[in-house]
Amino acid sequence: MVLRAMSGLVFPLLLVSSSLFAEALQVKPDHPQQYTVVKGDTLWDVSGRFLQHPWQWPQLWRNNPQIENPHWIYPGDTLYFSYVDGEPRLSLSPRIDADDTGEVRLTPTIRESAIERPVPMIAGELIAKFLSSPKVVGPGELEAAPYVLEIVGDRLVAGAGDRIYVRAIEHPTTLRYTVYRPGAPYINPETQEVLGYEADYVADASLQAEGDPATLTIVKSQSEIRRGDRLMTGDRAELAFNYFPKPPEQKILGNIIRVMGGVSHVGKRDIVVIDKGTADGLEVGHVLNILKRGRVVNDTIGLPGEAMQVRLPDELAGELLVFRPFERVSYALIMSTTGSIRVLDRVSSP
């Protein structure tokens, strides 16, 4: 496994399975013949200029044996589209600079990573705050976690810099804890089954003294810490961007059950929750289609004088990318939209 650093995070590059290449490339009819990468581009956006499905990016590069790694593209690089033996191909021309005399000189291909970084798959800032918090917990998981018993100084609430007493952290495995507060349940809209509960992020805390009660210091807080708030160990190390987009290997059919931010209409770059997770085979990096539910209309034509309700077919409305799956639900980023999307619209395998 190859590692590379990007924006302070480690991105393991995973091998792309052969199943990814099973579907024929769908090239956009209006694709450009060449494109020069600019700062702020993502691989998904660049790929979307050439392909109907940007997650097929590795296959387009795979057709060119001279390109070893599709991840290493930099601002200033120019991409050229062509067909070779009937197969679409994308080739790369390194950046070309000119000096004051107009003389053209090739930029060396060895680059300083501290000065210039390759184009990321997606804009990391869109999902960064959802990588460690909030999180989804199972029934009873928060209730069994250590809780804030008292605030040092007999204060009613605590904030950054304050100390808290917590029951009970007697055999710690880490010094870093996250304070959560129970949130709303996630419910399957078809079976009404509770799939999990949102644990709302409150603060980060550092263990000062183990025991029952233990003493912790609040390092950073998003809201006031109260008695009864629960603590769980931090899990940032488990949440690196270790993916390259690909479709799931098994059939997935689910629903959008929540939009993070409390809105009902969904747009590109919004974060949503779907009612499928690792128990259904979803992994980080899986891409799903979004299907707008067909409306129910009255058919008064087929049987004169007698109306019949008919549901229209679901329509493709966009694509999303799973970036943080839990057991029964997943957080996903809306990557593209071709129509309006709402809560309870469906998601399915491409």
C-alpha cells in the first residue's frame, strides 16, 4: 500500500478492483479535446468534464500504459483526450513555462510537495468536520459510556479550558476523549426500524487523572458541556481518506433519510444520511445513484369514470459518494445532481 500526504492527512491509495472496469466507459459527447488543470480543481470535477460517470476515472487512465498513477495530477498540467484503437485515452502533458524572453522551458516533473500538492479526489473541507463528529451509535451505546458527573468549581456548564469530573474512567486506553449528547434516532422509512442514534458533538477533552471519578480538561468545545453528557474515545485515526470512488460490488437499494444542516431540499455538495451501512456491504468510497421517487398520479383515461392511482417511474437525479459508513447508516456527499432531490428519495447501485 502506498501512502501520500495531502493537506495534513494521510491518504492510502487502494488498489482498484477489476470489477470497476466491468462497465464500458461512457464518454460525454461534448467533452473537451484538452483541459488544463487549475488550482481548486478536484479529480472528480476534472473527470466529469470527460466522462458521464466520474468514478470511471481510473479506467480512462488505464487505457494509457504510460500513466502509472491517476492520482498525481497538478495545477498547470494539461490533459489531452484521444481514441487509440477505438479506446478512449487521456494523456498528460506536464506544465510548460516561458521566461521573460518568451523561451519555453519544461517544468521538471519532480515537485516539492510542501510547495505544490496534487489535485485531491474531492474537496476535503466539505467533509472534514463530519469525519470525527457527529457519529452514529447503537441503542444503549451512549447510555453505557462514561458521563460528566460534576464541573470543577461548582459551575453549571463548562467550556474550553475548564475541568470536569467523569464517571468512570479507571483503565484508559487513550488520553483523548470526545464529549457527546444524545441526538435524534435514524429510522428506516419503510420498516420504521431504529437504525441508530446520532451522537451530537459537544467538545474534545483530555484525560488528566484516571479514576472514578476521573478528571479531564476541555480542550475545545462547540457548545457548553453539561452534567450527564457522555464521553467516548476519539476515532480520528480510523477515518483517513482511504478510498478511490467505485461502485459497490453488491446490489444496494436504500433511501436518503436526513440532510445534515436541517434542510429538506438537497443540492450538490450537501451531506446526507442514507439508511444503508457496513452491514449492507457499503464501504468508504462507494458511489451510488440518486433516484427521485416517481409521483403518484390519477389515471382517469384507462377506465372512464373510474380513477386509478399510478406511481410514475423513479428518475435518475444525481450521484453520491459514501465517505463515512456506520453499521446501519452512512454519511454521504452529493457529488452531482440532474434534478431536485429530497429526503426519502432513493439510492441504488450504479
